[in-house]
Amino acid sequence: GMFASFPISSFEVIGPARLNGKRTPLGRYTNHSSNPNAFFVKNDDGDIYLMSFRNINGCVGGGSGEEITVDYYQAIKVNQMTLQGEKI
């Protein structure tokens, strides 16, 4: 899984999940949840980024931060979108 090492604000870009058709570690290791705190968006170049739905807690006092999770069904939809103006 992926865990926040710093606080992330709602609707903030967390990082790239797929660049130039290749998954990044963030795209590969983010786990599924039926109540996710993040979602994927595709830009006009076809790259996919992970964004937060809400504030995500970073690590405090040496402990792990909150796990970053997505809905895999939403990820599949974004991955299959065309670049012809479709929005999520």
C-alpha cells in the first residue's frame, strides 16, 4: 500500500499514477477501498494522476500516515476513457 508521509489537502494532486503509458509506483501500489480517499484523473496527454477526495493525514510522531486508497472500478473507467473530451 501507499501511505501519506505528509498531510494532503482535499482535491490536491498526490502524484502521477501513469506517465507515457507506464504505471508509476503510486499507480501500482495504491490499494482498493469501497470508501476511498483518492481518485484518478486523466489529463489531455493521457497521463493519469491521483487526487485526494478529502484531507489525508500524514505521519505524526514517527508513525505511518493514512493509507491512500482508490476505488478500482473508478480506476478502470478512467483508464478506458478516450481523449475526446470525456470528463469524470
